[in-house]
Amino acid sequence: MNYENILVEQENSIQVITINRPSKLNALNKATIEELSHALIASDKDTSVRVVIITGAGEKAFVAGADISEFSDFSVEEGKDLSKKGHDQLFSLIDQMKTPVIAAVNGFALGGGLELAMAAHIRIFSENARVGLPETSLGVIPGYGGTQRLAQIAGKGRAMEMILSAEMINASKALDYGITNNVVPLEELIDSAKKMAQKIIKNSPMALATAIQCVNANYAPGVDGMAYEINAFGNCFGTEDFTEGTRAFIEKRKANF
Ligand code: COA
């Protein structure tokens, strides 16, 4: 697939995917969602990719939302289809990836932009980041997981405040709300995400993938998270990574995963 709306670069084991529609503040149109989906499925299958960083082109926006011009005349059925496809193709896909995904939020992350950042496993914001779920101001609600993930990440009261007011918050409030793990100057954002990635890469890819699944199990309807963890913990014992990790500790050397 030829990408027209994203850039994919890899340095060692870290892949950086840049959403590249700066003239539209990187708004997520259908083509961009399809390209992101295609690239991320490939990344998750590629064992040379150990961490993915998603960011936006330019200094103004990560992603200013779903592309409003594409859905303003949609019917009820088309609206449902838009949301379902988005969940399946991109937002749930990221959440459930085996490869850890870091969102490096370099400015506005609104609507689908904040939903994209929240689908990632870790978020780092630049100081100029401004984020919100403004959908109720457009006569709609967040449809790419925002009503669920914001409440999970920031708590119900804060999610209600942000969704019902439709207002943006700045990076320091987002840090206070637990929406971002860290806030750094814009010029340090990608390096900071890469430093985080380096810490992750030292660890077992099998254990990372399993840990992501277990944390997610807490939020999966009808799943007993503790039982899920017990089973997944046991399964680790049958892997080469477990043998290597524990042997390296006993031999006082770094594990080679
Ligand atoms: N969908 C489609 N186009 C968008 C967009 C979106 N979500 N967000 C921004 N754009 C486009 C604008 O239409 C404009 O395009 P144009 O130059 O062809 O007219 C361009 O990006 C620049 O945006 P502009 O509004 O001129 O920048 P600004 O600095 O004045 O305002 C924002 C920045 C982010 C406050 C404003 O763009 C905004 O409110 N965007 C929509 C946010 C939103 O509601 N997102 C949720 C969607 S569900």
C-alpha cells in the first residue's frame, strides 16, 4: 500500500509513524485511518519493530479529530458504520497490539485525536498540547472509544466534565488528570518518546505483549482479569524469553531477548 497521509520511519527497533496532513491539522479522514491500520498491522507482525511511536506532522496538532467534512451528511446507519469501522480498523487494533504503542502528542488532540492517543498504551504530551472531546458541541458524541477510555484513564467525573463541557484542557491539567504520563517541551517530545521506548525494548517482547493483554483484560466485559492473569503468568513459564530472562539474572548478565 502506498501511503499518502502518513510517514513510516524505523530506527533500530523503534518505528515512528507520523500522521502527515498538517494543512488539515492531521484530521483523520477515511484514507488516513486505512493507512494507519495497514501500517500498524504490518508493524505488529514485524518482529524487528519493538515499539511504535505515533505522532503528528507540524508543531500545531497531533490530530484535530475525525475529518468533519467527510461525515457531516451521514445517515444513522452510516454513522454507526463509521464508528464501528473506526473501532475495528484502528482504535481497538492499537489497544490490543502486541507491540507497545506510545502516542507523542505534539499539539491539539481533539475528538478522534485524543481517542487515538488514549488507544495507545502510553502517552507523552508536549507543553503546547491542548486536548479535549468536543463532539457534543457538534451534536454528536465521541465515537472512537472516547466515552469508555477517558473514563478508564481519568475517572468518570473528569470524563463527564470533559465530554459534557466539550472544552479543551492544557497539558498540565492533562497530567493532573492522568491522561498523559509526562509533559515535555515540544522540541524534546520525540526524543523523550524514544527514551521511553528504549526502556521498554530491554524487556521481553513476549512478556510485554502478555502484560498488555492482562491490563486490557480488566476492561473487557465478562472477563475475570485475575483469572486471566493467573493463566497468562503460567504460560510465560513455557517460553524461551522466560528461560533467557531468568538464566541471564542468575548468570549476572543482560538478557538477550
Ligand atoms: N476535520 C476537518 N478539517 C479540520 C478539522 C477536522 N476535525 N480540524 C481542523 N480542520 C481543518 C480546518 O477546516 C482548516 O482547513 P482549511 O484551511 O481548508 O479551512 C485547517 O484544518 C486549519 O484549521 P483552523 O480551524 O483554520 O485552525 P485554527 O488554529 O483556527 O483552529 C482548532 C484550530 C483545532 C481549534 C480548530 O481547527 C477546530 O476546532 N477543529 C475541529 C476540532 C473538533 O471539533 N474535532 C472533533 C471532530 S469529531
